Amino acid sequence: MTRQEITPQTAPGSEGIRAFEPFTVHFLAPMTVRIADLNSHVFVRGDEFTITPLIWAFSEDRNGASWLDVLDEPALQLAQWGVVRFARGPWPNGKPKHLPGSPEADEKKAEDWAAVWDLPYGEVRNARRAELRAEYGTPPTAIMTLGFEPGGAPL
């Protein structure tokens, strides 16, 4: 999922909805966001979401506080959650959506290398291999070593 356009039909206390131009936020860490009366959505790193006046109204608690109150305050997000969860604007170009060393990043690396081996031999394949070596280092190996204990039974 890359971009969400969710616009609920009704909002709680619609008479107190703020008026502003919708804007986009991107998520740096998982976060559950209320998007309707009984619906929420879990956004993950790399997702983008358009904040409308109705979404802001759904984000407010009974005291009027919202997770969006700390949108432009990374230090307050760190103090509140221990991590910066979201920021204003679309996902930055060129910034990886997966954290290095995460299972998702390892899966992407394996997929990218598998796609290279499907290319026909030649300059295109060699150029793509050079790009992947610069980005990831050596390709992942698919070698499995089986051990046997004395007597021939597999470990």
C-alpha cells in the first residue's frame, strides 16, 4: 500500500470540524489511525495518507487532543512514543521504505537479485548486476549444507 485516500461520510461532532486544505503525511513507523466511526487502519513505514478535516476530527480524543498535534514536532513524537512515527508531506524520493536488515529489506534484496538472473546475458544484465552490487553488496546465496551425525542420520 502506498497511498490512502479515505474520506468518511460522517464525522463525530461535525459542527466542530476544522477548516483547512487537505495535506499528505508519510509514516516512518507502524501506527493505527482511526478513519471512521468504527474503522481504523494500520499504516506502516512508507505509507502515505491524506489528512482531511474529517480525518482530523476522527483523530481527536474526548479532550480535543490529536496525534496530529505533534505532526511537525519530531522531538515530541520521540518523547511520546520513543520513535518518530510520521512526518508532513509525501515519502521522500530515494529514501528506502524498508529498514536495512529487516525481513522486508532482505526479501526485496532477494527479489531484486532473482530478477537480474532472469535477464538475458549481455550488457543490460551486467549493468544491473553492477547496480545491485553497489546497493546491496554480494548476491544472496542459496546454498544449503546438510550435516549428518555418525551412523548416517541427518541432523
